[in-house]
Amino acid sequence: MVNVAQENVVLITGAARRVGAGIARHLHGRGLRLVLHYRGSGMAAHQLAEELEAKRPASVQLLQADLLDSAAIMGLAEQAIAAFGRLDGLVNNASSFFPTELGEIDEAAWLDLMGSNLKAPLFLSQALVPELRRRRGAIVGIADIHIERPMRRHVVYNLAKAGHAQLIRSLALELAPEVRVNGVAPGVNLWPDDERSFSATERQLIEASIPLQRGGVPEDIAQAVAFLLLDAHYITGQILAVDGGRSLVL
């Protein structure tokens, strides 16, 4: 992806809302065509597609798939390439996030968190390897600053994101020199929609501890993703923390 042009295509998983939608808007603004994956947020996905299509017609395709389903992952890979006849980049953004208290962890939580955060990025990346090699493309995975220092009450999520970080490094070795693979590790970006993970008091304390004195926004992550996808021609196997300095004080 040395030369960024409007014919280049990027697949973003979990693109309908939140950080995924922010990444989509930013990459679309950089002139890319997008294949936007969603699972259950169909209304939000269609609204985002309409918004982007209004700015540049024939630049966005939507694909629905449950990434916990291995067959659906293979189908998504095939459809993503077929959408515009090529694929130059992949952003593994889709993620489940919720607490798993030790002593209460069950197989359903394991399958959900490991499936969305680790299994799906591995198998989707693998399915797209031939096309990404042909295009000399790039992969960016969304990791987490807690890959090094685990977060309390989130045992399975910590394991899944640590695995995703190792997947990024492993793929970088396996796919060089044709495909670059890097990651972005967000800190506090958008808080979860519910308060299962953090109470209001905990959120205030965390935000107060951030050296830059604020939480992040999706555009912060999107800019880092765009850099690694489009501009970082001599960078692979790296995970960039985009956290306002929070990883310094964990």
C-alpha cells in the first residue's frame, strides 16, 4: 500500500459503531474504498454507509457476519475480496469486552472473548493472506494497553488481547516481506455502554491518572491505524500505544 489511491480497499471488522466507525470515517477521508463488517448493529452500519456514500458514491460495501462462526469468517473473506475485486488492507477491530470474575468464568464467556479477540483475527487474516500478499498489503490489529499489565476482573479479556498482540508479531514474521502487520493498543477511549466493568467513580479516577488529562476519542485510534496501514512503509511487528500516556502509570 505504498501508493494510496482510491482503488485501494480495506476491510474493517466491527465497523458499525464506536472506534470501528471512527476508523471507517478517517480511512474513507483518506480516499480508500471500504468493506465494513458488522454483526448485529445493522441500522448503525447502514447509516454509516449512507453517510460515507453521500460523500463519495460507490466507495463502501457492507457485509454481515458472526465472527464466532468459522464458516462465516471464510465467507466474509471471500465476499470482502469480491466486493470491489481486490483487498489491500485489513483492520481487525471487532471485539467483545466484559468482565470475567475469577470463580465465575464459564465456557460461554471464554468462547465469546477468545473468539472475537483472537480466533477471528487469526482465521480472517489467514483466509486473506493470498490476496494481501498479492497486493503487498497490510494488517492492523486493535490490541489493548493491558496486554502487558492485566486489568483486574477481566481475566479472559486480558488473555485474549495478549494473544492478539502475539498474533500481530507472529503474522509480521510469517508474512514478511510482502505484508506488514502492526497493532494499535488503545487506553481509555470510549467507555463501555454499561457499567459492568467500571463504576462512575472508577472512571473518574482512571481519567485523572492519565498524563494527558483526558480520555481518547475514536479519531485518535483512527489516525494511528491510518499511519500503520498507509504511511509506515518500514514498520512491521510493532504495537503502538495510543493512550495519552496511561501505560506509563499502570
